[in-house]
Amino acid sequence: MEHIAALLLVIGCSNTMTECRELSVPVSVFETAAECTAERPFALTDVQGQAAHIVAECLTVDPALEDDYDQIVWNVRPDGTLDASLQVSNLVVASNAARPEKDYLSQQ
């Protein structure tokens, strides 16, 4: 079984940054964070034109919790900064977000 070390989250927003949604990319899970970082520019090219503003971030996956993550919480600020985290049962386990406002279940 492969272990996931990183998840690529891609978000597309309107011109005003008030309406945002997750965008699907061909590959969104990676065995290493470096692979995710290397794929990020290609993923952005794949979704070009699907939204006025597109942001993406690689989220680190804790191997001990890989099967327990059940939510991706994210927020795109008006300046285009993406804050995102992976959560287990409503407990933040990996985060770069101060106060996320959008809460969506991961569809893997």
C-alpha cells in the first residue's frame, strides 16, 4: 500500500475572491512532499481558465493519521492567500491557517 505524504489542494476563485471552490486535478496525492511541490505548477496549468484566480498548496500528511483525515478546511483571503489544513474528527492536526472559514469534506 502506498503512503501519502502530501495532498495538493487547488482552489479557484472569482475576480472579487468572494466565491471560491475546489478544483479537480489529475493527481492530488503524493508519496513525498517534494513530488507534490514539483507537480504544483503543472496542476495549475491543467486548471488554467477554470477560474479568475487560482491558488494551490501542498498539505503535509502525517503518516500515522493518513487513514484518519476526514476534512480539508480552507479559506482564501481577499489578498489571494490560501490557508488550509487537514483535520481528523474536528481536531486540527496540520495547519497553516489562523481561522479557516470554509469547511469541506475531502472527496478521495
